Amino acid sequence: MKDGLTTTKYMSGFGNSFETEALPGALPVGRNSPQKCNYGLYAEQLSGSAFTMPQSTNKRSWMYRIRPSVKHSGRFAKVDMNHLRSAPQARDEGTLPLSQNRWGPVPLPQTPMTFVQGMHTMTTAGDADARAGMGAHLLLVTKSMENEYFSNADGEMLIVAQLNSLRFVTEFGVLEISPGEICVIPRGVTFRCELVNGPARGYICENYGSSFILPDRGPIGANCLANPRDFLAPVAAYEDREELSHLYMKWGGELFRAEIGQSPLDVVAWHGNYAPYKYDLRLFSPVGAVLYDHPDPSIYTVLTAPSETHGTANVDFVIFPERWSVAENTFRPPWYHRNIMSEFMGLIYGVYDAKPEGFVPGGMSLHNSMIAHGPDEQSFEGASNADLKPVKMSGSLAFMFETRFPQRLTAYASKLATLDETYVDCWQGLRKNFNPARRDP
């Protein structure tokens, strides 16, 4: 095992074309596929977009590896998917009535559970085969992968750490994330997931559509939101390990496993713009209303996966970070609304301002397309009568996977023991305040 795979080293920038080598001279000079590569390596290209995509959106990387990846994929056989699901799923799989949904934190299991076994699908949307939509997964990991590897052909995976840290040892190098950080592993990239400081819990957005990009800032201009320089890609590191291993692949909504004779993480050098990356959500620079009104949540978009309809995302990854609230004569929490997009939310840590009770770290909620939602009774009364001084909203970090598709609940989500069956009651106490004889509040 190469020592480089035990440490994390990064390069800065989003969407950059990087080049990195673990051995001097492993990267060819002036050509991608020389007749013979140094060190007896094989040249291989990994394409994340069609060959003919415009240069600005073309995604690909060249890898120089000990063996070509055809040696790392034997005869695949279907295996049990456990609680992992893909869209489209049976419309009757989820058994809950149409409503707002919320779940408390799911305890970490006592049984050994690797990354592959620990993906528990909560919702699916769209169609993985059509490369449109997403899946929202709860991630519970109690065991590091040993001589096991995973690759997802159905979509890229945005992983949110919530409890303890995770290390992703990939073909491109090593990424490590702790609560408050995310990583994105592109479609088709092979990796192994290891525990760092104990059993871990997190969330995954499996994006079936186009790759995540930084959103256009529009009138905001050149600065704020997520800055490209804060995204980190791994430097090259490799394993030269000859031992029986297993490669899991998610393909066509099903899970397969192949027996291989060596580690597939054998890339000694690579260059290109299609690679895993990580980001610390606490580096996000929020903007907001400095006079009146609560702005749209889209100003908190970290990453977006565009659809073919301009301005409508296949998936948006949105966060609600620490920030100042200063708007005058304004109802400061999110307003009551119905939305054509559907929203899967999670709380990483702290207290969410619109739901101070019931929505706790490690929990989740789903507000589906055109299903009304907004602040609970306690939040409404507090915000309606608050002394509107500047307030620092600190110590809290929530996120949202938002998609243009309706999200369908899985049987696992419908039967989860932490389902809050009283969630809808949080709005029942909202009183009728209407008085036609009184114009002013």
C-alpha cells in the first residue's frame, strides 16, 4: 500500500483542470496517450460527459494506472440491495398518506454496516435510466470497507457528514469529511469508505442528472456564496495491492458485485476536470435582505445540477448557515408557501429557526411539490411579536436537496420508527386572526 493513501492532500478550485502525480514523471508531457507510459502504466480516460459536449461543459480525466479498469471488473452478479432504491420505484411502495413528513434521528445500528450496506433510501424522484431526478439516502456506517470498493454508474453522489467523519479513498486520491463538510464523488468513480473517529451518520443526494456546478450569481455579481477556490480536489495517491477484493457497482437501479484480484485504486497520476472534491459549508458567504422581506432560499444555493429547462434545476443543494438577520418590519422566518419544487431537508447541527422544536440534528423532513408548509405555531407567534433587532443566527447548519420532480417515499421511510406522526399537528394551533373591522395589526 502506498503511504499516500493514508493521508489527505488537496488542490484548490472548482471545475479546474488539475494535474497531479504520485511518482515523478508519471504524467506524460505533451500527449494524453503515449505509445508507452512511464513506469509501465496504462493510459485510460474517464468521461463524465458526451465526447461532443462543448469545451466549457466537457468533463473528462486521463488516468495513468497500474492496470486498466477492465482488469478491475470481473463477472458481475446481482446482490441484495438491502434498503437502497432507485427511481422510478413502485408508486405504492411508500404507504404514508400524502402530507408533510418529518423523521427524528435514526440511531446507529449495533451490527456491522459498511457504506454499501448503510445506504437507506428515503425518497426517489425522476428516472435513473433517463438520467433525470435524484435519490435521497440516509447513510449509516459502523464498519470500514476492507477489500471492498464501490462505484455508482447511475449518478454522482453528494455526501453530507452529520455525525463523525468519513474517509473516501478514491481512484483520484483521498478525501476526508467531518460534520459541516461535504464531498462529491462523480458518476463512475471507484472508492472505498472508511471510518475515522467512530460510527458515522450522514446524508446522500444521488444526482441522476447533469453534474453539479456552481450556480450563476446573477445580480449578486462576482463574489459571495460558494467561492471556487474553497473546493478541494485530492492529489494523486495509489495502492499496489494484490489480494482478493470485491467491487460493488450500482447500475440501472440495481446492485452488482464482482470478484477481482487486486485493489482498483491504482491510479499513479491523473489530469483533467472530472474528479471528486470536498467543500467546507462553513466557508459559504451568505447574502440576504438588509432592509425588509425574507428572500428566496435560492440565495443559499451551494451547488446546482441544471435541467434542460433554463432556471429549473434537476437538483439544487441549498444550505441555511450562520448569518445575521436584520430585516425591519418583516416576518423573518421562511414564509408559508407551496412550491413546484420538492424539498428534502436535514439538520446537521444546531436549531433550525422555522422549527425550533421537533426538527433536531440528524433528523429529516420532506415537503413535496405543492404541499403547503412553513413555520410552526411557536415560530409564527415568536416572529410576529419579536423586537426586530439585528440577531446573529449562529451554531446552526441545515441543508436541502431540492428537485423539480415529486419525491416518492420508500417503504423504508414509510415504516421508519423515528417517523413523527404528529408533525402535521404543529400547524393546528395557528389561530384565525382575521378581523374586517380592524385594518392595522
